[in-house]
Amino acid sequence: MAIAAAITLPLTSPARRSLASFTSLRSSSPILKLNSVRGSVALRTACLRVSAASSSMSVEAVEKASPASFLDRRETGFLHFVKYHGLGNDFILVDNRDSSEPKITPEQAAKLCDRNFGIGADGVIFALPGINGTDYTMRIYNSDGSEPEMCGNGVRCFARFIAELENLHGKQRFTVHTGAGLIVPEIQDDGKVKVDMGEPILKATDVPTGLPANKNQSVVKSDLDVDGVTWNVTCVSMGNPHCVTFGTKGGQNLQVDELKLAEIGPKFENHVVFPARTNTG
């Protein structure tokens, strides 16, 4: 799902960063249906005006608009964005092609991503000019303001966003510079997005992870203690660190719905054996 919207940002001092109350809007019908490689993303357009003040943020509905006409607007003091999700991983997408630096700070991005007082998202993705001969550059601020190298679901959303911005049709491919290196997404004739993520990095020191290697310098089906529970994990990097688990040691098949993900996720992410933190799946 995606939502087109605009946010008024403070124009006087960059220190004035404030986002508080948020009201929801519903769009009457899908404008675009996006099928990705492994899932589908529906695009709905609703137009929001978010006013930032010293201690609060207000949101009001403005006239409905098509994605194209909305993204063409360039009112001073507004941050235009479209919100996408890929397999439930949701992002705020910002057209940043006119500048090599993101339009907002990591602190502002964190406030926008707040699901109670902001728009709500897993991160903010910026479409910037390409460098080193690439067509575009993709940068991401996580919901906590940190900046990862890249994101697989994010780059698929990025590709669809570029297709909307550039009004691309049919089969298209372009080069994207990321913190993890060159990524080449390809939009198929049926609208699906195909991304060659390259070969996985399994060498423990390159993931990186402090867990001892147990197979060809890799960490495969190793034990990891998280808050007193031993998990069976494999470590891999696709440009950014991942910790893959199918359950606890000696336990039954993992039932994800029974886990308190909001509590246990950060414990994996910030575990001492992951010096660059990690994504967990």
C-alpha cells in the first residue's frame, strides 16, 4: 500500500523538529497494483497536509490527486512523499533527485517513522542523483535514524517509485548506487520488480559477526543466546548483516505469530556479536 502526501517542515531553524498528533485517512480505491518478485504492493493515493509546529503536528485532508500530479507539485516548505510497502516492510519514499543530500535529517526521519506520533514506517528512502556512472542513488534512514547500507524490500519499492517519477512503462532496468554497492533492479512487463542482489556473503568476519565460524569460515546453524534463550542461527550478509533463524535449539518449528517481535527483535539487532547490528529473519 502507498499513500501520497505532503508535510510542512519548519523553514526557520533546523533545530525545530516536531511531530505529534496524526489522524488517518482512507482512500476509496486502489490507483495502482504492484506485484513484486515475492509479494504484492498496492498503491493508494490520499493527500495529507501535515503542519509542523513547535510541539505538535496537525494533519488535514486536501483534494484527491493522481500519483503523477501529486508528485509534480513543488510547494515551498512541503516535503512530498509516497508511502510503499513490500511484504509488509513499509517505507516513506522521497523524491530527492534535485540534491545529493537527503531533504530531512536522521532525527526528522525518526519522528516521521514513529507509528504513534508520525506517519509510521520502517524507514525513509531517498531517490538521489546517481554517482560513479549510476542512474540513481538510494539512501535510507531507519526508523531510529540510523543509516543501513541498503534493503532488499526497500530497493524494490525504490524501483517502483522511480518508475512513477519517470513515467516508465514496460520492461525497464536501471543502475542504483547504494551503501552496499551497485544494485540493478529490473521492472518486468507485468509490473513485477526483479532485483539481482548478488552473491551472499557468508564469511563470518565479513558479515560481520563475532560468533565463531563453524563451517568454511561461516556461521551456519550455530547457537546464539538471546536473553537466556538459545537460538539456532545462520549469519549472512546481502550488503547488510542478517541473522537467520528457524527456531530455538531443540525446539519445535518456529511459530512467528507467537513471538513478541517488538521485544525480541531489538535484542537480536543489538546483540554484542553483531558489531554493525543485524536484521533478523
